[in-house]
Amino acid sequence: MAVVALGDRAGLFGRGTSGEGCDAETLALPGRQRDLADAVLATGTPTVIVMLSGRPYAIEDVADRAAAVVQAFFPGEEGAGAVAGVLTGRVEPSGRMPVSVPRRASGPPVTYLRSKMDGPHDWSAVSPAPLFPFGHGLTWTRFAYTDLRVDERARTDGSVTVGAVVRNTGDRPGTEVVQLYLADPVASVVRPSRWLAGWARVRLGPGEAARVGFTVHADRTSFTGADLRRIVEPGAVEVMVGGSSEDLPLRGAFTLDGPVRVLGADRVRTVPAEVTPL
């Protein structure tokens, strides 16, 4: 097999390809790195691409032909050991993408907190769908989600519970990052199509399952209104649970009842999670 390291040279003000003062006009791989990757992949040798970069690059054609892609960004002084551990199997990969990776260097912007019109739709011939979405990440096994349970209603100053079962369907142990997303389909201002509200890391052996429960306070649906005050509005809130911002097999909803609330600096910012083995 082959390991091909691609990405950036860190530097300042033009002395590198990524860093302060090192802007990029395109998200294509810098220099002739694409030529290097093409030459190695053309040999038919199973190839792992290791991305050591300060920004997400458009690598659709390279990723489609590689055996695997490890996104390490700039991993720091301990990065060599960490990357080597993942490549040799000593370390179980369990990280998740904090950004989205675009498909094409010349494509439309790829963002996570976006309106519905900034996502895939029927009114454009160019899809902004990312190659790897926010929250994406693989490990040595696979997981399945079932049995979503959501409280039906709560007050605009109350809380609801959201729970789901995650199961390791592979033959190796692994860690899943269960992700809870919320969406506000009707609001007084345009809201993101979804936003990450909570998450929980769950370690499961082959065939094992656990129920992950989230306590969602109404404050976690708040936003800055037209009068620039942070508020909680009554109405329907959509719930999605899964393994990334685009892999959300479980969907439900709850309703907030009561008056519009204006929040202060003491608003609830966290979503506690509880993991119960089954």
C-alpha cells in the first residue's frame, strides 16, 4: 500500500500555503499535489491519503479513488504519533469533522449553518452538497439508529427529552458520536436548516447497544430576533438524530407552547446527555 501526504505548508503572510495572511483563491490542492496523487493512484496500489492542511480542500476525484482518507489538519507536535496510530490500527479513529469538505474547487460555497436555499434543491443545476459534511467521521465498525422517542410538548421555559438507540452492527468494537440536531421550520427570521444541539460519545462492542437520552431546554432553540434580542418563540421544532449533519435517519418533532421569551446572559447553553447500556 501507499501513504500519500497532501495539504499545506504552514506560514505567515505568503511564506506558506496556509496561515495568517496566506489566503487562497481556490480550494484546489496547492502546487502539483494533484499530479502526485494521480500518479500514485494510477498504479493501482491501495492508497491512503493523509491531509495535513489548514483548510478543507476539494478532493472529490482523489477521495473517490483512494482506499481511505485521513483528515489530520495541522496536528501539532504529537501529530506524527497520532497519525501513525490511526494508519497502523493502534488507534481507533473517532473524531468528527468540525467543517464541511467541498466537492469541487470551483463549486458554490459549502457551509454547515445555512438556509434551506443554500442546500441541494431543484432550482439550480449545481449542487452545493459537500463531499464530507459537518460531523462526518468513520471508524472500524458501523452503527445503526432506532427507536426515537421525543416528548410531544413543553413550555417556552421548559425542557423536552429526546432519546434513541444506537447499536454496533459490525464485528469490531468502536466509538460513535451520536449527534442531535434541531430545526425551526417557521420563525420570525430565517433560521439555519439545522443546527447541532447536543452529542454523546458512545463506546460499544460488537452487537452491543445503548440508549442515548438528551435533555433539551427551550433556550437551545433561541435566536436573535428582528429587534436584536435573543428570544424563544412558540411553535414546532424538528428533531434529527444520527451520525453527521447529513446522516440523520431518525426524525421527529416537538411543540413549544407559551409566550415569546426574551433571554439574558443566564440562558441555558448545554444539552446534557445520558448513555444507558441495553
